[in-house]
Amino acid sequence: MDKQLQIRNIIRYNRKNIAFVIGNGINQRFFKGQIPLWSQLIKSLSENFLSKGLDAPDDISFTELFDLIELSAVSNHGPIRELIEYLKDNNIGKYKNLLDIYTIDYENILQIVNAPNDGNKAVSHILESKSMESFKKTHSEYIKGCRKWCMNNRDDTESLTDGQCVECFMEMASNPIKIKMMKNTVKRTVARTFAQELNNSDLTKLMTYFQSLDVPVLTTNFDTLMSQSLHLFKHKKMGSSFTDFYPWNVYFSDKELEHPASGFGIWHINGIVEYPRSIKLGISDYMGNVERARKMLLSHDFNEFFNGMNQSNWSGYYTWLHAFFNKDLFIFGLKLNNDEVFLRWLLIQRAKYSQLYNKGLKGWFVDYNISKATRFFLEHIGFEVISIKKYDTLYKALN
């Protein structure tokens, strides 16, 4: 059968219970050269944050590499880290009562140097042995570094004085737990990369088609270009708590939905640019997703066979998981290779659920040049794999 006709028939005969899962391929179709490939994004992040990023072996996964990038950003956070090391190297840190790097008052030290008195001779002696110009330069760079950190991690930086920026950074640095906040530096960089407003009439036409079908659209993309194309409103489903780490109950639509499977809405699986901390790119992120999803699957005393995903009282009812486990899935624009740990795990759980309770959930995967490993995986979880020779075949069928 003609592939284009085959795709149209699949949607026509299953439209009452279908949902679409869309990857970054849609951006490469409509915004090629304007939206980076994952490989380009990781390379750029490696160059900015990973000292040996360009030497990364070809066979390391993108998810693992992203974790190394975040780790490097935490342990070597640019000029601030260098300045702390500078203070230590110059033995200033040993005068803990006055110059502890976690409580240091640089403005006060400069005042002491400029107007020393008998009570401050110890400090003056220390600082007089150094080049004052060098110290002042270091102080200036330190202030700039603290403000830059605040800009990357706070929304109110413009209203903060230099002293307040220093205090904010010191508060974080003095608490090992808060150092995790520095991971936002990488994810905010990613968010800025994808926080674009781009228009394409063909994308608008495609999204209008999904809207006319009145079906859920789930995407692994962080950007909101699909919802922007139709000027959709952001909604949060009541009934489930919101966290900007996992905004799984947030969707974009022209209407309020009773639940995620009840009509047209765009849901983001791996985070949204509006919430940088929600962006999931690393293996640690995906494991966090798995942990959160697993708790939902096993909630309300449901056993390991999670037989409650079609009930209104399971904790994933108001999240995109409800559509994922209760709709037939049509996947495209997504390679679904070994890096997609979270999504592949979810698909296995969905297949178990369908088999254990005779749900008869169906699935279709459409792509060009599908690897043998991906085909093997999908066919064993009940998906029909449709290989096309050119992407025009797919997009012409979706109208």
C-alpha cells in the first residue's frame, strides 16, 4: 500500500482514540538552521562548560555527556571559582575570622585598607603585602561574577545592588545543598537557545490539522513553537500539584480540558523553556523522570501491575501520562534511540499495562532510515513500524 495512504488510513480509522508524540524532527522540518539539532546543542554546551568537550568520544551518549557538562559547571563555575581559588592560593583564607570566603565583606576590607587603624593592623599587613591594584581588580571581577551568577539563577537581579548579589551568591556557596542551583546555568542556557518566536505557515497548517482532530499532542521538545503557531493559551490542570521541575500538568490549548485524553492540547514530556529547571537532557534527569512516573503508576495502593491508569483517582490523571497510557500513540519526528531512556521505559510499562489488562493499545512509529535496534525494540512492544523514504510522504499525509 502507498505509505501516504497508509498513514491517512491509520489516522482516519483510529482518530477517536489516537494521540501524537512528536520529537525535534518537526523543528528540523519547519525551522532547519534556526533550531539546533541535539548534537549541535550538546557540542555548544560542551565547548562552553566542559574543559575537554571537544575530545568527547563518539560513542558516549548525549545524556551522559550532558550530565558531565552539568557536573563541570558546578565544580568549575567560571570566574567565581577562579576567584575563590585565588583567595586560597594567596593564604588569605587562613585568617578565617576576618576573611572566610563564605562570610567575607569585601567592601569593608577595602575601607580598612584605605583608612587603616591600630585595630586593623593585622588585616592591613596581610593586604599591604599584596598589590592593591591586583586586589581591587579581583574585587571588581568578583562583584561582576556574583552579578552574573544572579542573572543566571534569579529573576530579580536587576533590582539587586552589587552587595545583595554578593550576599545571594555567598548564601548559596555556604550551603552545599544550594550549590545544586548552579545547574540552572546550563539549563537556562538551553532555555534561552529554544525560547524563540518563529513563524511558519506550514507548521500552522499542521497544528490546525491536529486541532481539527481534537486529539492530544505530546512533544519531547522544550520550545513552544507549536502552541505559538495557533496562539494557544497555557493551562494548568487542577487536581495535581504544580512544580516547575515537573510541569506535567501544564498544557497549551484553545480550551479547558476535562483531562489530558479528552481533547486537543499540547503537552511537554521533557520540560518547557518557561521553566528552565524542568528541562530534561541528562541521564540523571531521565532517571528522575522515571522515579516520578513510577510513583504515579504505583500510587493509591495500585500494585506493581498498575491497573489503575484508566481511573480518575490515580495521581497521573491530570498529567500527560494519562493520555500516554490510555491512547493509541502515533510517533514521528523522534529517533527514539538508546538516549531516550525515559520514553523507552515508559513505552515498556505501557505495553505491560496493555497486555495485562487486555487494553489493546496500538502504536505506530514513522521515520526515515530507522535503525535495526529501534525497529526491534518497537516491534516487541506492539508498535507498527512504518519506514518512509522521504519526510514529504509523512507531512503530506498529515493534512
